[in-house]
Amino acid sequence: QNPPEDALPELGRKNGEFLVELAGMLPRVHIAETKVDALGGGVFKVEVEVENTGFFPTSLRHGQVSRSVGPTFLQIQVDDDDILSGAEKTAGLGVLAGSGSREKVTWVIRGGSGETVEIRLHSQKAGRDTATLTLR
């Protein structure tokens, strides 16, 4: 049954407000903090913290069970041989809960002082981000 014609503008407004509020709850990941520590001899410790500022997690339970949603991952753009310890070049973050949950990834890498290193964040449902760090 269709609503009365004179009720349509109000129903449209309310539905629109609901959809805008719902869209604001979707997961949104970003690189929240970065830190580089010089350990000496061209070795650096790189720490990157990722945050989900949305209300929902990066993958709902159904997406996890059905494996229909790919993992959220962080990737450091250096040669494999330059990673001395810590996370793999591509570090899987798993599912990040919503409402400001964070996860930290650490690498110990070889590099030259003043060089830049790019960090890439990718989440199938929650977005992408990049950060460029200077080794100092």
C-alpha cells in the first residue's frame, strides 16, 4: 500500500536523514600516527598506527565467515631485503573494530638518513590512505 500523496515529502526527508546518518557510521580507516626512530648505522624503527573512525568494523561477521571481504593491510614501500625485522612488507591488520579502534605495525628497516618511505593502507570496505615518512 502506498502512503498518501501529501505524506511523501515528509517521508522522503526522514528517509534521507536516516541514510545520511547510516552512511556516517560506515568504517573509515586512516593512518593516525607515524613515528621513525634512528637506531644508528642506517637502521630505523618505523611505527604506524591505523585507526577506524567509523562505527562499524572493517568487516561484518558475515563478510568474515563467507570470506567475501578482503583483509585490511598496511604496506611499506621498501625492498624486501631492507626489512630487518618486525612485520612483513605487507602486514595484515585483520578486522578493525569501529569507534576509534587502533592497531600498530612496526618495522625495523635499513635506509639512508633523509630518504623517504611511503606507507600504504588499504581496506576493501573502509578506504585507503598513504603517508610519506622521512628517515631521520
